[in-house]
Amino acid sequence: MNSCPCQNMGKKELLNQIMALNFAVNDLVLYLDTHPTDSKAICMHNEYSEKVVSLTAEYQKLYGPLTINFTSDTWDWIDQPWPWERGAY
Amino acid sequence: MYHYVKTLQYPINIKCRNPKLAQVIISQYGGPDGELGASLRYLSQRFGMPDQKSKAILNDIGTEELAHLEMVGTLVHQLTDGASAEELEKAGMGPYYTDHGWGVYPQAAAGYPYTAASMAVKGDPVADLTEDLAAEQKARATYEKLIDLCKDDADVIDVLRYLREREVVHFQRFGEALNGVQEKLYQRNKFYLNNGNNNCGCDNRN
């Protein structure tokens, strides 16, 4: 089994995956707020949430922080371009 | 509470600077139907909601609107970034440049600053959720007008279409939340017309 879920993914592709999963989770959250007993949607929410947590951890290890929960010997939070800057994607 | 996540909700990479488009798109930053008003409206209304579904939906849509505020600000930034003062003036942004330079200021396309008077927090769940339905439609209509005005820039239109689509989803969710609130408030009510407030002395919130 592949221990790293992002193997063979470049930085950009990995970030795209994380953003897409975050979007899917967010949209499912809104749906579940008004349909809290839909077990199929709960199942999808669980699957995508788990996946995005592990991909985010992997990204942060390889390329720097996306969230404020990271560990590092240097202050990497200010190193990467900010999301609003041209060329960040 | 809030933590920052260092991504946009949807990627934005505008290749061609165009201050003319920034000047109208800024309305969705701080205009009457913009994302600042939307986020403040929902995050403030949530405190007055009577049931779990409507508290959750206002909290979570209000949070998503903050991400949209960031996206609209990003559009304005990337459309103006690197433009000279002359270029901004030529595009009609001379007055804006005078007051705000290359910063992104919450204002309407017509130039007036963001005002909380363009939104409401009534403290009445039916009135508030009904306002939210209208707000989502007004935001959708604004994005459609912006798409008309931005025809030449595919990068910008792609983002505006995404934001427009989210308004449609939010409208649907607010409709579902309103149905739930009405059901809860009306469960002991025999009358067709009742705004659901507690002036009758009975406590509808329990």
C-alpha cells in the first residue's frame, strides 16, 4: 500500500486536490446543515474530510504551511506567496 | 473563532491587468449586495435564530462569504496590481486612486463606501431568513451583470461564474432553513398568518 497518498503529485496538483476537497467538504457541510439525517452525505463528508486532512499534512511537510497548525524550525508561514497574489496558483 | 487557511476557496490567476473591470467588480466587495454585507448579515443574524439548522446554516454560509470577500478582493487586487497612476486614471479610477491608491477599499461601483444600512438584522427569524433569500438573488443578479461587463476576460468570468453559482446554492439552503423555522414556530399555531414572534406571551423558542 502506498504510505503517501500524494505520491507522484506535484505541488500544484496537490494544492488543487486539497482545494477541491475543501470545497466538497464545505458544500456537504451546507447540505448536511439542512439535511442532517442523510447518511450517504455523511459518508461522503467523512471520506473527503479524512482525505483532505492527510493531504494537507503531507503538503505542509513538503511545501510549507497552509494552516497555522504546523511544526517547523524556521518561520515558514511568511515565506510562501499569499493566496491573493498573482502567480500563487 | 477563526483561523486563516492559506488558500483561496477557488484559484484566481488573472493574466491581464484591467482597472476598468476592477472598478465595477469592487461592488461585490463593499457594495449593497456584496460579500462584506453578506458575511456580516449572516454572522450577525445567527445569534437570533431559534433552531439548530438555521443557526448552523447562517454560521456556515456566513463563513463561506468571508472566503468570497477574499476572492473578490483578490480580483480587484490582481486587476489593478502594477498599474501606473496614469493607467488607473485613464480607466476612470483617478478618484479611487486619490483616496485608496492600490489598496482594496469596501465600496460600491458607484463609489460610495460600504454601509451597514444596506443590510438588516431584524432579530425575527422569518424576516431575517426571507431577507437572506432576497440577498442571495440580488448577489446572483449582480454577478450576472458583472459577467456582462467582463466579457473580454475569460479568467475573470470563470471566477464570477463560480461565485454566482454559490449564490444559487445558498439561496436553496436558506429556503430549506426557512421551511424548518416556519415548521417549528408554527407547530402550535392554528392561523395561516402569524409572523412567529412571541408577543402572544407563549414561548415559541422551546
